[in-house]
Amino acid sequence: MEGSIMADLRASGLGGVPKGATADRPSSPSIGDVFYNGTLGYQEVYSPFGWFPLNPIVSAAPTSVVGTNVGTSRAYNNGAVSVAFTPNTAGGVPTSFNVTASTGQTGSGTTSPIVLTGIASAATPTFTVTATNNYGTSSASSASSAVTVTTVPQAPSISAASGNALATITITPGNNGGSSVTQYTITSNPTTTTQTTSNTTYTFTGLTNGTTYTFTATATNANGISTASSASNSVTPADAMPLSMNALVIAGGGACVNNDASGGGGGAGGVLLHNLTLLTNNAYTVVVGGGGAGGSYPSNMEISNGTNSYITGSGVSITQSVGGGYGAQTDQVGGNGGSGGGNGGRQPGTPGQPTSGQGNAGGIGNQNSYPYIGAGGGGGAGGAGSPASSGGHGGAATSTYSTWASHTSSGVSGAYAGGGGGGSWYGQTPGNGGGGGAGNGINDGNGQAGSANTGSGAGGGNRGASNGAGGSGIIILRYTGSINAVSTTGSPSRYETGGYTYYKFNNTGSITF
């Protein structure tokens, strides 16, 4: 029609294909439409991914690769990540894409995103993507940022100890699956109730005495619940029965510092014999106290005394006198002690005040003549220690302990008095560390016989250390007859002799009968 204006849809000369600049592409193309792009200088075809060159060329590497963790309900060590990407229009039309994780997993698909599975829990892989068409495979894309892979937790392990109509459950966590565990669910067999806790120790109540139980546990995090643990050991709750026991805290030996103008710490103090009533199916905490710290040169004003020993649980509480006092630099005031403390140095410190039935002060050193060899603080039990030129003696024991003499044959010292003070050094010869007092009720335990570098003494509990710290105490439980603990921690030694069963703790621990 004359005067009408029509769009310029001239053919390119290539079979009637429309042509124009990039901006002239059809506004609503259909898949398979062809257009000659004069801006780019080649024919294009419209694909599900947009306009791509029609020439027979390999696809270009995808761009903008991003991994997203898929944690919900994923089984432990079967993590999943969704990998998204953008096809690159600079190459040939892709027909498929391949994703590779830095941890080795691979996956493929025809569109973005592609999900990879089988990735270990808590792994942090990165991801790359390639594009493939009939003419080959592109180079790999740039790697994504690392992704933390999360799943449900690994199954925990579980153990049990019986009580009165209850069981004490101990849970050992497995891997948390990359996400914090929020609770544990414990089930008994035979079933009473299912109980939950956020702690790794739990008292499972409501059990029937005389019935044998095992327990399983699951762990829960933000992704879900783990598989169940293997069954615990079997336990049979029972009424608590009283057991008559004796407890004794043995003092530690003093220490010595060699080739240093410092004082060794006194050993941990001891206590007299205690009569206890312990209940079966109940855990008791046994804490072994430490000796005093060694003196330091040129200043020891901040050095502390030793620590207490005690037994607690189910109404039982015994406490030892404070451990031995700290040692002193030879020309400084000696360390103060606790109730089992002592003094040392050129000028004596303040002895600890005796506690009835527990300890008195340890000995002091030579205060009056060069080379001023001073003693550290001693532990105490039964009687006061004595001064000595090379180290304080331990306090004397009393005849109360004579019935425990059989300990000696089982590797337990017969010394129940205070640990001796450690010698200090000023001049040419190191002082000898004082030993613990002997348990024969006669003398001060020959504390002066402690060796120069360790202060083990003639009858101490644990010996003092070569770094100047006083020796820790020892706690012994004695039962008339034969008995075996249900469980212990702290590695106590057990032995039977003279009609008694003994459990000896050199370290802090616990015991359940």
C-alpha cells in the first residue's frame, strides 16, 4: 500500500534468516529461531539458555558457581550440596553440565542447579562446573567458595552404671555432623520412658530395682536425629546398701630445688583415720590434694600453698588440712602454711595453725648461719615437725595408724604424718628436701633424710618434684573383707591383705561400689 511503513525484515541472504544488530533480536523468540547477528558477526540460535552461536563450536565454561548446603534429614556422612551456575553464552549451545567437588564427588544434569550427594559430614569442599555439547567439553569454571557440609550427627556411644531405681548414663559423643548437637534422647530396654538431656552424663530415673536394663541413645542437631547407638552394658538397679569403710589421707613429701637460691614446697598434709558409711550404687568423688609450690628467685611473694584432699558424695564429706606451705628464697621470709603448713627461708614465715586431728606445722630451716639453707613449708599430722639445717622434718605420726602398717608391703608408704619442708640453696651445696613423717608413732619420720633433688624423704606419700613443688597426698579407702568396686576413675590400685580390701588413689578420681 502506497505511503505505508513496513519493518525492515530483509533476509540475510542465508536462506531468509532475519538479520540485524544485537538489539534487533526478536523480542519473543521461540526455541530454534535463528538470527544473523551483525554486531557479533555470526548466526545465533535461540535455546533454553538464551541466544547462542549457531556455529559448530564447544561451549564456554559456566560462570557464577555457588554451592548451598542441603543438611535437613541427610544421613551422617551422606551430605548434599546444591550447586548453581550460569551457562556462558560466549560459546556453543551446551547440552549438559558436569559438577565436580574438591572432595571427589561428581554429578551431571541439563539445567542449574545440580545436587551432589555422598559428601562427608563437616567437609568443606569447593565446586567447579564444565559444559558439554556435540563438539566437546568446556574448560572448568572458577571454583566456588567452600561450603560446610552438614548432616544429622553420628550415633553416640553409651555406658551405664546402676543406682537405686536409676542408672547413671555416660554418653560419648560422635561427630556432630557439622552442626552442634542440641540434645540426646535415651531409651531403656525394657522400655520405661524415653528421656532427653543436653548433657553427656544423665541420671535415668523411674527404673525397677531387680530388673536388668540396657540403654541406647540418639543425638539431635538442626538437621535431624542420628541413628541409635549400640546398646550399653547391662545394669540391674538395686536398693542402696550401706558399707562401713575407713579413709586415710597420707601426706606428701617435701621438695628441694637444686642449684638455686629458692625453697622447695612442703608436701600435702594428712588427716587422721576417718570412719565412713558409703552407699552402694552411688558415685563418690575422691580428690587428691597437692603440695605447696617451690620458692622462686628473686621473689616468691605470689606463690600459693597446696590444695585440699577430700571425699564427697551421698552425705560423705571429709577434708584434709591444706597442703604444705610454699618454699622461700633463702634471704626472704618463708612461706606461710595451711593447717599442715610450715615455714622456711632466712627468716621464718608464719606456720599454719594446727587443725584438731589433722596437722601441725612443719619444721623450719637454718636461720642463723651462712649459707642460710631454709626449709619450705611442711605438711602436718599428729605432731609438730622439727627444725633442721637442710630441710624441715615432717610432723610425727601417732599410733592410730599402726593397724595400717601392712600398707608398706603393698607399695604404700607407712608415713601418715606431714611432708617435710624442701631445702633451699644458697652457696655451694643444695639443701636436702624433707621427707614425710613416718607412721610408727615414735619419731618425726626422719624428714632430714630426703634426697637432695627430689625430697622423697624416709616416709612420704608422693615425693616432691625436682621443680620445687611439694608432693601430693594419697587417699586410701579400706573395707573389712573382700569387695570389688563397680566402677572407678583416676586409676586407683586395688589390693587385699590382712583381711582388708584397699583402694589407693594417687590421683583424683571416683569410685562406686
